[in-house]
Amino acid sequence: MQSDAEVRSQVRQALERFNELVATKNMQVLKEFAPGDEVLLVGSEAGEVASGRHALEAFFRRVFAREAAFAWQWDRIEVSHAGNQAWFFADGWVILSTAKKQRRAPYRISRVLERHGGRWLWRQYHGSEPVTGK
């Protein structure tokens, strides 16, 4: 049985790996999702819902075709787990970069992971850009 600290560290490493793959527009990001067709990604923009492997692949191809690349910087990460399941909440910033400029915006995510062959893989992803009240 792994300690809470070990699991938290492994989940944070999975988050860093995902961030690196997305930032470099690497389609290997698909291997970070759990096997099978019961995977879900809900992005922060209208219409960004990808349910199943084919939809997930189409989502990343569409997003990676954009001029801007994006990555995240986290200020807060809270991880919990039970057995081969883990979930977390992260709060921080999305950084959108083009050749000419960079923009930061508040961003938060929640994710559900499963352990497969010693690796933590995404089963469900939900991201959002919080709006400040007026």
C-alpha cells in the first residue's frame, strides 16, 4: 500500500506530464487517459466536451492546430485517493502563448484518475476559467 504522500507525488507528476505534453502540442497526451472509451474531457470553452477516445483525439487535434499553445501554472493542488482511484482540484493560471504575445487567465480543474500498471491516468477532466464578479 502506498502512502498518501507517495500517491500525491505521483498524481502531481501525472499533472506535470500532461502539462508538458499539452504545452508542446504532443498527441502522446492521449496515452495519459485511461484505456477504454469511458473517458471524458470538459474544457473551459463552449462546446468543449469530448466523450470517448475518438472525440478526445479530435479535440486535441483541433486545439493543437490553433496558433496559441497553452500550459498551466498551479498555485494550489489538493489530491485525495482511495485504492486505485484518485481525484484532485487545482487552482492557478492558464498561459496562452503565441509568437507575439502571452496572456494569463485564472483557471481551475478537477480530475479523476485511475491507476493502471503503476501509472495514474485520467478518466475525467473538467476545466474552467472562473469569472470575477462585478
